[in-house]
Amino acid sequence: MELTQAYQQIEERLDKIDFSALCRGFHRFPFALYNDTQACINGEIIEKPANFLGNTSIRHNGEHTAIWHLSEGTPDFDVLTSKVVHEMLHAYQNDSGEARWADERAALVKYRYEEANFAARLEEAACMKQCLSGENQESFERLLALRKARMERFPFVYDYEAKIEQIEGTAHFVEHEALAQLDAEKAEQGWEWMMEMLQDPAQYFPVRSVTYLSGAAFIACLRKYTELDTDSFTDTPFAVAALAQADPCAIPERDERAAAALSAWQKQKQEIVTKTIEKGEIVLEGRNRLVGWNVYDGTWDGKYAVLTVFLGYIEGTELPKTDEELFAQMKVIQGNFVAELDEELYLSRVWRQ
């Protein structure tokens, strides 16, 4: 669809949204739509800036700006507007000094896919569905107890998930609340879809994307059953603050559905490693530092990382002191890869899948 027409459609819908009702202090931010060659911002067409990549919030002309890549075809503009609001929430987080970001570099080599963690998460999903379907204080208390147990047993894992929930879960919640202001029926369908996804074990592997949904659902539960302030910018993720008075419970050690989904996913990753190395197309050798990859789908088995879409690296081993220096030095290769990698994120060899 033509960029300026789409931009106007979103502008009209943004004018109908009460941003302050979505999150305390939240307000509109600039936004841009773009395709492969052009961008529309402030209703005007410009050449696509080089830093317009993905759907996110960036600094553009000195302002935090939500950007969205417009695909071909005619979108549902209510839904698209809610997604632009999602990215505006990220702009608001950046503008407000949000500091509860997950450490993706540490997570690549430290996050462990423990079966018991996912068995508990599936029970938590069932609890959240019960909590949001009606008044169910018992399910809410069980939800908190399960989360407290996971936080104590899997501290790094829970901290990573809690920070993803903080940043992306909050944005996902705001997205659905914005859609509810535009079309309540579509928002209700969105919540139903979200709860279905949370019940599906296959959605948890890899873990990042489903954690957006669990974060949004947990916020909805906290707003319904507690007075916890989920809008403030503190040092503690809401998924941790909510457990201050909770007592842990025994968590399920095994869920057959989670075990089967985890096993199938790990088998798939191992097959990718084996086939890629056998194929033998080496694209990089030598001691280089991995600094960028698609965080939605990166995994590491203790020796080999499976990375998709792109791989960013710097030559040598010393990290630049600033992000600006890092991006200036980073070299990027596009594609899907298997990389021989150590715990310090030093690459030895990289094969193209």
C-alpha cells in the first residue's frame, strides 16, 4: 500500500487513543512507516534512512521515533495502529531512562532450557487463563507461588525472562489495550489468541517471543488482583516485585507436552549443526567477537551456536568502549549460520547453513 495513505490512516486512529490510560505518563511519539526504498514521516516521503531496520524505536532527528516496515497488501489499520503504539511504548521507555533490559549476550551462552522451568510455565499459563476468565484468587496465588519457586531455582533464567516481560510484555499489553480503544472485539480476539499460544508448548522454543505474551498476561493479572504499580520506572522488573510476599511451592518436574516440544526443538537444532558442518561452507575463520545476531532465534549448545538472519562481529577480541564505536567497527554477514563459539562469545569458525 502507498505509504502516505497508510500513514494518514494511522494518524486518524492515533488521534482517538487516550495514551495516558494505557500507561502512566505515556504520550504520542513520532512514528514512521517505511518500505525497502522510502519512508513516510510527518506525512512526507523521504529516502529510507539506513538505520530503519525492523519494527522498533530508534533515534531519528534527535527524537525517539517508532518505525514500522509496511508489507505489501492492505493491512488491518486498527491492528497496525496498535502495533505502532507498541513501538511508541518502546520510545517512551527509552525516553524515560528504562534500565531493565535483558542481557542478550549473556543469555545466549547462559540461558538453559530446563524442562522443569517450562513445565511450571505451562501451569502458570493455565493459572493466568483461569485468573482472567473470572474471579479466581486461588489460581492467582498459585501463579505467584510457581513464579517464586522458579525465581529461586532458576535465578538467571527467571531474571532474563522477567526483563523480557518488563520491556516487551509491557509493550504487548499496551498494544492490546490500544486496540481495545479502537475495536473491543478485535482486542478480545487478540487476548483469546494470546492465551491459546501460552497453552501451546511448541511456542516456548525458543523462549523469547512467547515471553512477550506471558508478560502481557501477567500484567493483566496483577492489575486485576493487586495494587502493584506496573507503570513505574524502577530498578526491579514487575515480575520480580510482584513476588515480594509470595511463598514458593513445589513445581512440576515434568510435563509430557513440554518435554516432547523441547526434545523436538533440540533435535532440530542438532540436525542443523550436523548438516551445516557437513556441507562445509565456511564464511569466517579466526578469533573474532560475536556482537550481533537475531536474538529471537539464537541458541548455543556449549560449542556451536545456531544463528539466523544475520551475524555481526568485530575483528579481534577487544570490545569497543561505546556503542557508536562498536557499530562503526561491526561487520555484518547476512544469512543463517552455525558458529563455533565459546562462553566469551569468541568465534572460531562460521559456516553458512
